[in-house]
Amino acid sequence: MPAFRNTRAAPPDASRRRLNLALGLAAGAPLWLGGMTARAAALPPLPHYTQPVEAQSPLVGRILQSGHTFIPARQLVDDCAEATLCLLGEQHDHPDHHTVQAWIITALAQRGQLGALALEMADAGTRFDGPRDAPEAVVRAKLHWNGDGWPWTLYAGPVMAAVRAGVPVVGVNLPQAAMRGAMQQARWDTSVPSDVRQRILDDVADSHCGLLPAVQVPTMARIQFARDDSMAAHSLALTQPGKTVVALTGSFHANRTLGIALHLPAHAAQMPPGVPRPPRLFSLLLQGLAPDTQPELPSGYDAVWFTPGTPPVDHCAELRKMMKGPAS
């Protein structure tokens, strides 16, 4: 499996810094100076958290990278800006996660480094290209927004931050109409390594609370693979030199070892000239705190941003009620 380049690089030594300075001055309009100017841009005010669980924890608002290293928010924006594709892995029903997403999008836009916003929440083929002062209703209509599956009140913040920045907002998910076909396509069974496939089979069964007939689990997993493939293909198609495509998606899809990242190599040819190959990927996990949360970086992510947690919800009870249907 091709390895994707980490966006973090070791700092150059003093002599290399002097060489870079000399070359930049000789060029007259150094490209790196533009990058330094962008990095020096003021950040928007940090997010305000609203959820109650572990709201007073010292981990709230902290950002952790590998090596048990906490980093400031500006470094997180730098890392995201250096990536071709920056995945923001969310808990879908967590309001604070969408507030953080809006903050990151705004910070990148203020630096002039936001290229586009890619959405799991909208089907591939839907797109909003402006104007930047469009009302929310127009944006929702253009994206064919499904408010039942994705409550607009949660997503208005990050989506409209991108709209106001004047960048394309694009659906990248597998359309509903294509899902039945994906269930019948055995090619998806070999689209990821066998251990990953088993992990996703287990997740599909678990996420359906054991209520899904065993025979349906492999076909439902095919939809998962096809969705990740769609998000990979359509996100890469949005890339452009010197800009970052931010993708809003669930935490499982954002995991480097399980989701979208595994399907990027198949679509690298879609990237326009000048975009780094292989694409630079940065994956951020947005994690709501629970009483037992440890200050650790989960496998498969480049960083984790801790927020307060949401009150517990018995999703399995809701699913049982849904599958039972209306009372006769």
C-alpha cells in the first residue's frame, strides 16, 4: 500500500535556513515569504464549547499529536494548510465538533489557503460555487441537503464559513441511488486489505447493534467501501496547487488505516498538475471527552482535538424502535 507523506517535516538546520534566505532574496519575490505571511495571519477567536460532559476537564481544547506532544491551535492550522487534503473526523451529532470545523475553515480562509470544502453530508454531483453572500436556503437547495439525515443547524456553521470565504462547497458522498448497485459488486470486497475488511465488517455489525442479519453485513460493508472510494475520488478532483481541500466526514472515514486514505491511490491521476504526488494527507480526530478518556492519540490520526462530550444517547434503542416500525 503506497504510503502518504506526513505533512510534518523536521526543522531545517541553520545553514539550510541561510541558504533558503539567500535563494529567496535572489528570486525577488520569495514563495516562502508568502507562506510566512499567511502563517502570521491573525487567527479567529478560539471556539466556544457548549456541551456538558467533562466540560471542566483540563483536556478541553487541547490538541495532541504523536509523541504525546500538545500543540497550539496555530500549529494545527499550519499542519492542515500544508496538506493536499485535510480530513476533519467528527462525531456527527456533536455541536462543538462543527464549531471547531468552522473555526479551522475560517482560519485557513483568512490565510488564503482554503481551496474547497468537501462534504460527506452531500452527494457527489452537488455543488455550490457562490455567490459568497448567498442565503442559507440557496446553499441548501444547491447541495440538495438532506436535513433529516444531517440536521442543517449543526452544519450551517462550517458550510457557511466556506461559502462566505468564496470557495466551492462540494458533495463527495456516494449518491443514495448508487448504493444498491454497490451492494451487489463483489469488487469492493478486495478494495481494502483483508484485516481492514474484517474490522469494517465488525463495525457494521456493531453499529447496527447486532440487529442486522449476518447475511447482510458483507453487502452493507460494500457500501462503506464504495462511499470511502467516492469521497476519495471527488475530494482529490478538487485539489489545486498551494491550497488545501478540507473534508468533513465521520471519524471512521477519517482514520488513515480504515477509511478514505486507503482509496486515494486509485484516484491520484485525477489531481491537476502541480499538486504533490502522492497527495499530502492530514487527519484530525475531533473527540468528545468521556470520564475515562486518556490523553492519547488514537491510531490512524495525525492529531486529536479534545472537546467536551455530549450526553449519552442509547442509539441502539432508537434503532430497535426504527426497525420495529410503527405500532400496529
